[in-house]
Amino acid sequence: MNLTADTYQRFYAKLISEVNDYFTRNGLSRKANRWFFVKASIYFIALLLSYLILFVARYEEYFLLLYLFHGLLAFFFNLNVSHDAAHNAVFKSSKHNKLLFYGSFLLLGNSAWLWKNNHCHMHHPVPNVKEKDPDLIMTPLLRFFPEQKSRWFHKGQWLYAVVLYALHAPVYYFISEPHIILKHQQMSIAEKGIAFLGKAFHIVYLLIIPWLFTSLMWVDVLLYFVLLQMAISLVLVFGLGVSHLNNKVRFFEGDTDAHPVAIQLHSSLDYGGHCRITHFLMGGFNLHGLHHLFPNVCHTHYLNLVHILKANARALDIPYETVRYSNILASHFELLFAMRQSNAQIVYQSKF
């Protein structure tokens, strides 16, 4: 389907008008509503209780399950809270958003500045644009595009990809991120100091305190910490990454002349558009295309806005759909499987 820039321009203008009308008609702010703070409170209370219960767990197996549960809760808390704060979508005050963003990011032990720079300033303008989008997985160990050099081991990438995905977070946490922070020329000395202090806090909170106040040996706690990082890796890829890496989206060349709205809308595949449980967990990341069009709107409005997006896209025959999670997961592995062949061509199954 050959859609012109004018079509996307008319679509976006109408979409903005109807979204503005939705907020005005219902007397709502684009920022966080009451449900956002209820969600944040539920997550925070669950985080606090799960951490405290760690120290009274009678068996090591219970400790491990609680430890993983707590760590994954912290990750989902950040999906629901830190992400909106990074986009100034919680409070009207940018200062308050920054405080919430930096404070909540301590639970992950990663640099808030580096994540926001990569996500808001580098990924959002050019999602799925090759050589420009830092979130695109670019490694010789995995082949996603026909232009990538085909190697013999790519034949099994649809089998071993999960192992690589699981290793991403621990490698990034202990090796890649500290190196990037030290070498980053745009990052101030103060931000570098904050990043390493945050990592130190995270290590004390999830490694040293559990070691000191339980009967576990330090090597056990370290092992559990690495397992937690691996679990976060898998949720990161299979919860967020698959939206951009599947055979139903478009990958754009660096010199693309595609309309900016087309890039934002067609670089991701949305899933669970009407599932409140998915939305509760993913904090709007499951409606990635919608988020890319309205990054400064709090995610707790998305379940209502997705209907407006669907109606406007349908009116101009612009492809947009929300699928079941099983469909997007299958689509990701179909892409990996197709690209195992050296002569593989574009196999995208969308109407774009």
C-alpha cells in the first residue's frame, strides 16, 4: 500500500484534534490521573513488603522466589512510573518529574541520565531506523536484516537467541554501562557521579544487606542477583523489544524519506490493546505505537486513546492493529527463523 505524506499529515492532524477533544470534553489533564497514583502505591507497597519478607524466609528456595519477585516488581514499577516521569507525563513541573524519575530509577541500579538520553532523545525520534536507533539489537551473533552478513551459526539463532537475551542485562550492568559512563563525553562529571552512587546504592540494597542479614553466603546472593538480572533481561526483550523486532513492522534505512508519523506508527506492533492486566504490568509499553505518537501523555489514558487511534487509522486505510501477545511473540521468532538463511529476503507480513 502506497500511502502519501499528505495522508499521514491529515491522519495526524485529525488524531491530535480528537485526542485534544477527548481531554477537553472529559475535563482531564494529559498528566497522571488518580489511577496512576493508585497503581504506583500498589507497586510501592508490594515492593516494600516483598523486600522485608526476604529476611524472614525460612528456606533458601523461598528466598530465591521472593528475591526474583521483588526484583521483577522493581522493573515493572519503573515501566509504570519512571518511564512516564522521563517523558514529563506525571507532573506539570519538570522538576518534580525529574525527582520522581531519578528516585525511582535507583531500584534498577542503572544510570537514569544514560537511559533517558538513549530512550527519549535517541530512540524516540528514529525508532527502527538502522544505524540510528540505539534500541535496535545490533550484534553479529544475531541477524535481523538481509543486509547483515550471514554466518553459519545464524542457522540456529532462533534457538540460541533466548540465551543471548538473558545475558544482556548482567553484561550491561557489570561491564558495558560502567564503561559507557566513563567514556561518555556528553555526560557531566556530576551525572557520572550520580550514576555510580546509584549503582552503589543498588548493590548495597540487593547484595550486601541480604548477605549481612540472612544466613546465605555472599556467593549465593551474587548468584541470585545475576539470575535476577537475567530474568529482567528476558522481560525486557519479550515485553518491550519484540514490539520493534518482528516481521510485521518496518525497518527504515538511515536516509529514509518516510513521513515522521509513518516511522513512529509502523516501527512497532502493539499488543494487548484491551487487556487491563497487560496494561497494568507494562505501563503502556504494550501500546508502543500509541506511545510514540503521544509520548508526553500519561500511559493511564492509553486504553481510551487507542480507540481513537484505531478509528482514525481505519478511516484512511492506514495499517494499525493490536494483536494478542502470542501473535507478537510468534512473529519475533518467525523473523529470527527466516533470517537464518543467507539468501533470506524481507519477509514482513504487514500491509505497509
